[in-house]
Amino acid sequence: MIEGDKKAQGWCIRAKMNMQDPVKCLRDPVLYRSNPDRHHRTGTTYKCYPTYDFACPIVDAIEGVTHSMRSIEYKDRDKLFEWV
């Protein structure tokens, strides 16, 4: 996936969680995705990309953010944010 082989297009890394969880975003979330296509800014340097759900909690933890100010559209993903 990291090498960006064209055969790997559409692959992703998911968290193996509880498929019976009542919070649907905690069942089988995608953490990383691959895209071997050329990016308009970085070209073919990067082929794996973290999803918002995976990257933001980590960045907030590194930067010491104690209260995340996100719009209401992410409300259903708060449990996943806390889990990561």
C-alpha cells in the first residue's frame, strides 16, 4: 500500500472493533486509505493518507488541545474521536 502499486488502489486500513456496537462509527472505521493517483501538489510522493477521524485526535493530543471545537456535523463521531 505504501509503495502505491496500482493493484493496491482502493485499499484501506480499518480498526478491528465491535461490529455490534450501537455507535455505528465505532464498528469498522477506516483509519488510512491509499490512493496511488498523482496528487496535484505533492505528485507521487505520498500514497497513503490518514482519515480525518484518525489524524485529528492525534494532532490534538500532540498539540495539547483540551477542548476540540468542531461543527455539529461531527457530533456522531465524538466516540471515535475519543477512542483514537
